[in-house]
Amino acid sequence: MHILLTRQLEDCLDLIVRFKELGHIVSHLPLLNFEKVLFDSELIRDPKSIIFTSANAIKFLNTKEINKNIKCFCVGVATEKKAKNVGFQNIISAEGNVRNLKELILQNFKSSDGNIVYVSGEIISSDLDQELINEGYSVKRIINYKTNPNENYDRFFIENLKINTPDIIYIYSYNSALSFLNFIKNERLESLWMETNLMCMSEKISSILNEIKWKKIFLFNPGEEEFLLYKI
């Protein structure tokens, strides 16, 4: 099968290698660029717990002065892996679902246990901090990166895409879906995808691309990419 991956190369390199080992053709079209956002470092002094809903939040964070033994809540496998790499010891992962992440926080950290720092990008799919505040928690949200749509696409790649349409495309975020829709419209590729299966991490993400005619739309969590190949 021909598979199109849309994350930054460092976030999907392992998957590219794995799919190629399985004999698939893999194309790579990064949809977003990431930019660090500066914030007051005093805001992250001595938290009792920390939340990450993306690996990029960890990538753009100076974690040297953060206690690595505090409870570290991660939205999924990729974020958990990044947290381990920078030294966090007490990680609780929700395997890709913010709703489940909230439940894990409620189960494993009491509101009386102290302040929580939630580190995220500028745009998030769920107001997790406000939901926890409504439950009586003390939560500070820190924005340490923002995303911009990639607008520099290789013409040769696009022409090849028209000839060899992917069987599967993986879309990981709301912003990625918006960027991909703009890419499709700007390149006038609306009619290209009727034999392509669209894989999205949530219904909210897939709703952005519903105006395009796809073969099928599937929902998935990070780590399930290979498993989905056998459902098609």
C-alpha cells in the first residue's frame, strides 16, 4: 500500500522505517511547522504535577530545574516516550485520549495535592485546564509553542501525488487537518481522494475534512497505525 504520513520527520521516522520493512510505499508530507514561544519561567517553579498533551510541549520546554519525580500525566505513547527521554520517572499515560487523561488525573491526583502545570501549544483540542479547575484543581496553563501551516511544498512531490494517490493518510491534529484542507484546495486536489482511506485521531479532526470525498474514514490513537492497516 501507499501510505502518506503528515507529522514532522522526527515524530514519524520510526513509523516510516516500520512501514517500509513491511513492504509498503511511504510518502512524507509534513503539514505543520513548530515555533517556540517564550514564557515566564517563574510560572513553572515547583509544580506538584505536570501535564503534557503533546510531545512538542516537552521538546520546547527546559526541564532541567523541574523535579522529575512529580506525577507526569501524558496524553499518549509518543508524549510518554518523550517524557521518559528527558528524565520523568512517575509517568501516567492515557494512550492518546484527552478525555481518558482527565479521568486518570482525577483518579491519581487529588485537588488538595497541590498545583498542576499544564504545558501545551497555543491551540488545543480540549480545555483540559478549565475542566480541571471546574473540578476544584489549581491549574496553570503554559503555552510554550505554536504551529504554523507548512506552505512550502515540493512541486515534484505534488505531481507524483497526483499520479500515485495514497491508499492511507494519517492526520494527527486539528491544525494538521486545517493545513491539509488548505493544501488540497490550493492545489485543486479535491477529486483525488475517493480511493484513499483517511485516518484521524478524533471526530473533531475528521470533521474538518468531511467535505472531501474519501473511501472511508477511521479513528485511531497513536500506536495503532500499523494495526489499522489490517482493517482495510
